[in-house]
Amino acid sequence: MLIVTSNEIPGHRIDAVFGEVMGLTVRSRDIGSQMLAGFRSLGGGELPEMTRALYESRQEVMARMVNEAQQRGANAIVAMRFDTSEMGTNWTEVCAYGTAVYVLPLGEGEPGATGQSVYLTKTTAQQPASPQQPTSPQQPGHPQQGSFQQPGQF
């Protein structure tokens, strides 16, 4: 799944738009890490407990957003954004949202083609056709693309 913050993906043409997708979570801070973070904040610097909680929340909402996009038949998300807000004194809302789309890489000689898109079109053309290729119910003939890959832990 390609995920970009831009409205377009260089070297790709948007073939279908499936609409807005999002992932959402609301987390409460446990009293232990909240107290520890409070003590650490007196000296300044990073609060690892809070950083870890926010990182995990962002990974969770990204996975939910990608799952929703895949269910609609998308293979990319454009204009992706994060939003966070405080709810009360102990709750934090984290949201990831964007527009689910189906993109096609541009081949060699097509205006706007990039080295990556040319490579993708050549490797796709070299693969033998699969008789049981999965298709999306919303877009017949559009293959489902891979799953969301989480980046390495910090």
C-alpha cells in the first residue's frame, strides 16, 4: 500500500477514487506512566513513556486506515494526515486519514513516468498471469495490493 502526504504520486496515474478513509483511537494514560512522566518533565527532555504511547497509537490508526482502504479496493492513500487532540485530562485521540485511491504506474515513454514507475510496469509485465487473481468487489479487475508494513520499532 502506497501512502503519501501529497495529492498525487509521482509516476502514477489515479485510476479510481474510493473516498476518505480513516483510522481512529482514543487512549487513556495509565496513572503509573503519567506520574513518571510528570516527574521527568520537571527536568526537561523527552518523555519516553509518552513517546512510546503516541508511536503505538499512530501505528494502530495507520493499520486501521489501510485496512479500510483495502476493503474498498484501494492500493494507495493520498493526502494522508495525522490529527491528535486531548479529550479531558487523561484521554488522547489520534486519527489518521486520507483519500483511498487505485493507482497505476506509468510506463516508459508515458508523460510523467519515473524510474520507479517504469520498473514497476516492466516487472508486472514479466510476471505470469495468475488464474485466481483476487479482485475488489467495487472495481472488477483491480487486484488487491499487499498489506500495511509497519516500520521498525524505535
